[in-house]
Amino acid sequence: MADRAGQRRIPEATVARLPIYSRALLETAEAGVGTISSERLAALAGVNAAKVRKDLSYLGSYGTRGVGYEVDHLVHEISRELGLTQDWPVVIVGIGNLGHALANYRGFGARGFRVAALVDADPTKLERKVAGLRVEGLDALADVVAQRDVSIGIIATPASAAQEVADLLVEAGVRSILNFAPAVVSVPEGVSLRKVDLAIELQILSFYQSHPPDRLVDESTETVREAQG
Amino acid sequence: MADRAGQRRIPEATVARLPIYSRALLETAEAGVGTISSERLAALAGVNAAKVRKDLSYLGSYGTRGVGYEVDHLVHEISRELGLTQDWPVVIVGIGNLGHALANYRGFGARGFRVAALVDADPTKLERKVAGLRVEGLDALADVVAQRDVSIGIIATPASAAQEVADLLVEAGVRSILNFAPAVVSVPEGVSLRKVDLAIELQILSFYQSHPPDRLVDESTETVREAQG
DNA sequence: CCGGGCTTGTGCACAAGGTCACAAGGTTCC
DNA sequence: GGAACCTTGTGACCTTGTGCACAAGCCCGG
Ligand SMILES: NC(=O)c1ccc[n+]([C@@H]2O[C@H](COP(=O)([O-])OP(=O)(O)OC[C@H]3O[C@@H](n4cnc5c(N)ncnc54)[C@H](O)[C@@H]3O)[C@@H](O)[C@H]2O)c1
Ligand SMILES: NC(=O)c1ccc[n+]([C@@H]2O[C@H](COP(=O)([O-])OP(=O)(O)OC[C@H]3O[C@@H](n4cnc5c(N)ncnc54)[C@H](O)[C@@H]3O)[C@@H](O)[C@H]2O)c1
């Protein structure tokens, strides 16, 4: 259906796994390994080998039958597909507990996500320098985003301010938002929004701890090791 | 198939949404509203109304046709289903940047998740008190888990230590783990594992920013507002 | 040059999840 | 008492995702 673009459309589930493959491949490359099979990569990524092959097939045919995938090449192709060949300046809004930790997080720059600005509404924080950056006022958000070409906004404010901050980010031109506040935020079409919600994760864990999987129905011995998906 | 338990099996996707409903309902209750329709709840949760009804139907029939759902009752039923009627003591392993932020996070206790212990491998950190708790050594993990009845473990160590820490947690008796380290961790059957991975989220955002949805194929006017799912 | 042995790429069948539409069932108002 | 109105609960259908199994394809040894 309408694949007139010639390019296959990459499924969401695949997109979510590409970064995992990428990380595993980078580690493999560092170990000096030149080639990797789907089975090995699947083990490293904690998924099924067929899934790996199908996922990678969306990028084109970069594997060699009987041999596997060339690690360096694959890393490059995945990076290109994920858009990691360019820099993505990030603004963090809300420099409290969490904002501080994020600002100081070293792993940020590793994949081209550079913290370009820190913004907070509290005037008493404007003096501070955090992780080498000056904290700026909320009113400076629009200018900062425009001037430093910020493309991703991270919301680390209290939940009550999340929607307002999201609106400001969108208005300023940010097209991707990552929300850490425990609030439902909505954005206009064309803007991507993802959330990280600690409370939800814990409550899901609580559910499964309260509802042990029914092992009485089928005493199968299949080793269903839960792995990160 | 094998619903001999009499209880319907709650789909994973539904479980992941229950905490969102719960939060929305608590806010609604605070506002003094006694009854809520699936449509209103759907709007608050950022989902489809039919989905809300189907999700809630798994808990039993707690709605009244023509009226809606009684807010207090629903809050109670969801809490019960999620297992939030009891306390879940949590241990945080790795008291660095992120571990500090988590330890100081006030929103923790709100739903019965109490930080019961802080553990780190670095001997120089053992002296410190963080958020009113003394940081304890990795060798104390097993005792701490047993004595304080810890049921959930949070991994906030570097990626290289994640699997090792997970193994220790499992060995100590923890059956639910939340992993913040960017590493694939695997656990035995019967242990729940969830992950929160900042780098992956950013890379997914990067992908969608690099691949604008193909608006040329179908210039439909449907308002597909991306909301948090 | 050919055959054996691997590993990829993918068709297919199935499972899970989402959306629509509507009958069932309750309430309210006259 | 009854009819109009509203909202739930759910069956049917569609989309997306998963896993199996196997043919196609490539390398290497002889
Ligand atoms: N601390 C954690 O470990 C943690 C974990 C998970 C989720 N969260 C969530 O992350 C968010 C931040 O948590 P925190 O512990 O850092 O809170 P915090 O109170 O320490 O920090 C919030 C910061 O946001 C600023 N702020 C408030 N309103 C603002 C606005 N309108 N615009 C810009 N800045 C504004 C405040 O001045 C403050 O500096 C919260 O929503 C919290 O629920 C925190
Ligand atoms: N800082 C952030 O904002 C942030 C954001 C997302 C993800 N993360 C991830 O969270 C993890 C922690 O990040 P951080 O910034 O706090 O790092 P950090 O280096 O500040 O802290 C790591 C802590 O773990 C301790 N540690 C090391 N090995 C250990 C072991 N085997 N057992 C117990 N403790 C051990 C260290 O002593 C240190 O205190 C990392 O994996 C990081 O990638 C951090």
C-alpha cells in the first residue's frame, strides 16, 4: 500500500529496537569483532534472532548469507537510519533534583545529544551554573531554542507545569519532547512526544508481583526468561 | 482458553494504562467530582474512550450505564488490582547522580513505594547519609533485602555493573527490578524486569525527527494528536 | 569447479492490541 | 408509567507484531 517511496516504512517496534542493536554492535566492535550473526546479536539484545533479521532487513540487505553482518557497516547504517549522524541539541526545562542529574549525565553526549541549555522558572536558580551551563529563565526559552538550534526538549518540572512547558517548547519550535513529569501531556500533530514515568513503571511491577503468572495451568518447562524488550 | 480461574486475564497493555487512569481519577476525586464517564476519563488519560471501557471491564463491571463510573470506587478497584493496597519497600543500588535524585524524590512514597535502603559499592560513599538514609555496602544487600522485606530493586549503577547487581538482587530474593542502566539485563523466570533508558528514548525521537510522517500520500485532515500512551 | 555447511531473508500463520459501532441497560423527566 | 436520552459493555473487524520454518544464497574446502 503506497510504498511508492521505494523505501520500506520501518515499523515502530523495530525503531524502538534499533538503538539496542546499535549499542550491542558498538560494544562488539570495540571488542574487535568484525562480523556478527543474527543469533549472536539477538542474544546481546535480548530478543529473537528472526526478529533481528527482519528488523535489519528494513534497512536494506546488509548481511551476507553464511557469514553474518559486518559490524562496522551495520553500526553505520543504523546510525544513519536513526538520524544519529547529526547533532541534536537538547534543552532541559526544570533544574531540580532530576534536572541536575540529567544535566550532569555524561552518557548524554555519547550519541550526539548535547545539552545546549538549562531553563528554570525559579528566579533564585538563575544565578547558578550547573554542569558548566548557566541556568536561564523561562522567558529566555524561545530565544535559546532558536539561537542554539535546539531540537529536543526535556521536561523535568513538576507535573502541574508539564503541559504549559510543552506548549512553550512547541511554540519555540521544538519538535521532539521527552517528558519525565507524571502528567499526560498532549502536543500538536507533527510533534513527537515520549514519556518516562517512574511511578507507572513501579505500579506495573507491583501488578505483576501481586499476580504471579499462573504456573498451574501448563507446567511447561520452556525457559521464558524475561529480558528487556 | 483456560480461564478456569473465573478471573479474566488482564492484557499487558491494559496493565500499563491502569496507573494512568488511577492518577487521573485521583485528581478528579480531589476536584470533588463523584462520577466520571469513559469519555471524560479517556480525555484525561489521553486515550480512546472505547479502550477505557474495555480496560475497565477487565476489572469487572463497575460502571453504570447512562451515568458513568463512580470515581472513588474505581480508584479503589484499580488500586486493588495493581496491588497498591500494600507497601512495597524499595532498594536503590548505585547512589551516584541518578541514585541521589531518586532517593530524594518525594513522589515515591505517594503510592506506597517507600525507599527502604540505599546501596553502593564505593566505600567512600558509605559514610554519607542521603535523604535521611545511610548508604550501605553492596555486601549488606542480602541482609537488607531480607530484613526490611524489600520487594523491588532499582538499578542506578553504571551499565557495566547492571547484570551483576541484578543477579545479586535476585539472589537476595527481590522479584521485581527496574533498571536505569543502559544495558540489557536478563533475569530468571518469575522475576519481573522493566527498564528506563534515556538514550533509547532520545534515539527514537531522533528517528522520528529525521523521518517526518509522509503527509503527501494522504492529505487527510484527521487530527492525530500524539498523546502519551 | 562443485558440493557441503552456514546464515540470511521472508512467506505464513498466529497472537495481541486497537477501533468502531451498536445493543443492552440504566436514569430522568414529564 | 413510559418514552427519550445517555453511557456502558462487547462482538466484529482490522492493524501491528511475533515466531517458525525453509528456500535462497554465499563461502570454503577439496
Ligand atoms: N527526582 C526524581 O528522581 C524523579 C524521578 C522520576 C520523576 N520525577 C519527576 O520529574 C519532575 C522533576 O522532579 P524533581 O525531583 O527534579 O522536582 P524538583 O521540585 O526538585 O524540581 C522541579 C524544578 O522545576 C522548576 N519549575 C517549576 N515550574 C516550572 C516551570 N513552569 N517552568 C520551568 N521550570 C519550572 C522548579 O523551579 C524546580 O527547579 C517531577 O515531575 C517529578 O515527578 C523525578
Ligand atoms: N544521571 C542521569 O541523569 C542518568 C540518566 C539516565 C540514565 N542514567 C544511567 O543511570 C546509571 C547511573 O548514572 P549516574 O549518573 O548516577 O552514574 P554515577 O557514576 O554518578 O553513579 C553510579 C554509582 O554506582 C555505584 N556503583 C558502581 N558499581 C557498583 C556496583 N557494582 N554495585 C553498586 N553500586 C555501584 C558507584 O559507586 C556510583 O555511586 C548509569 O547507568 C547511567 O547510564 C543516568
